[in-house]
Amino acid sequence: MILAVLDTNVLASGATHPKGASGQLVLAWRRRAFQLATSEHILAELTETLEDRYFKKRLSHQQRQLAVSRLRRQAQLTEITAHVVGVAPSTKDDLVLATAVSAGATYLVNGDEKFLKVAMYHDVQILTPAAFLTVLRGAPRSAPIVN
């Protein structure tokens, strides 16, 4: 099964835009089309992001808490053991990339154009949500994926 890390921007967008590529990825993960790895860093960043006024207008307090608690319960929580410095556009992004490397993920899904320019680091390919959906549609799967 494919193992991937979804960056905070993808997870947050997926919570508010279920019909978009990020929303489809969150749904595909919940349907077990791929295995999701995350870290305490990503969960903390997501919690902070969902407290932004934009998300508070679109999601109830309960919905915001459920999004984070579901990840904590159902995703593969990975301890960051890889040391990544100066590869991604920011220190926070280096930690996301370190999460993917530490987990042994094949893909890191991100919507940041600067981060996408990294393209590949060690064995981790960095893709947009739409590109990762294309990968999932072409992969052998045990559960249906939303088109």
C-alpha cells in the first residue's frame, strides 16, 4: 500500500473543500486507498491553522477537533528521526519533509509552489494533490477512490 504524508495545507484545505483535490485525498485516505503518515509537528501545525479565522468561519469547533483527533487515531504517527535542514523553503517545511523521510513515505503531498520545486528528496517524491490523485487512480487498490 502507498504510504504518503499530506502537508498541513492539504489537510486543512481537505477539511473545508471536500470536492477539491485535497478533499478527495482526505476521503481517499479515510477509505483506505493509501496509508497516511503524520507527525506531532504536522498535527500541531494543523491545530494552529484550523484556529485561523478563515477556518473558524467554515468549521465548527467540534469539526476542527475531530479533524485532528481522527488523524491522531487513524494515521501512522511518526517520530521525526531524519535530519533535514535547508532543503525545503522553510524550517517548518523541512520538518514536514523529515516526517516523510522518517516514515519511509513514497510521497509528500503539498500545494506550495516553492516546496514543489524540490520535487524529490531521498526516496520521497513531492507532488500536488491533483498529481497524487492521479497516482492513486493508477495504483492497484483495495478500496474505491472518489473520482
